[in-house]
Amino acid sequence: QVQLVESGGGLVQPGGSLRLSCAASGDTLASRSIGWFRQAPGKEREGVLCITWGDRTTYYADSVKDRFAISRDNAKNTVYLEMNSLKPEDTAVYYCATDVAIRAYWSSTYRAERLTCTAGSGSWGQGTQVTVSS
């Protein structure tokens, strides 16, 4: 089973940037769907950004669109979460996970097809704390 280790978290001022890394060992990430999730104190874990195997589909939480991006470096067996224009509400422990599922569903609220990202039975890292505060 693949082992994941996140790094790159820290304290940053509002408007700042961070890049989180998710380094894998034991297996390759290149053929897996990968997701970044976060959990703030007192809140449920939420999917932030997920990408399918082959990078064919990407899921973004509405709150991070146009600010966060995901990328892979297959040579380093590492996935990155690039976070820009950070806000205090982005404060959370961030986790990466493998074998996530991105599914489409019809939203009666938006009257449009939407995507959702859910964790599967894959591996999780230990998490890295991101704190956005002045």
C-alpha cells in the first residue's frame, strides 16, 4: 500500500501563498486518483481539490476555485497543492489521499450538473497544518 507524507504547511498572512507537497512511497501515484482534503476545528472534512487518474477530470471546491491548483510530478512521485490568495477561512489541517472518487450529480440548487469528490479506501497522509492569520 502506498504511504503518503504531506509537508509545506505553516503560518501565512491573508493574501499569501503556500505550496503543499504529498510525497508517496511504496507505489506510484501516476496511475491513481488523488485528492486534497481539509478539516478545520469543529467542522467536517471537506474535499478541496481532486484529480482523476490520467488527469482527465478535476474537482474544485467552490471556495478555492481560481485560487488553488493541483499538479503532479511523476518523476518525484509527488502531488502538489498550490494555494494562492489565502484567506483565514482556509485555516485547517490539509490531507492528501489516494483512490478518491469524482462523481457528477444533478444539483437542484444550481440547476446544473455538479461534481463531488469523496474519499475511497485508499491511503491518507498524516496531515499538515495551514494557518492563515495576520
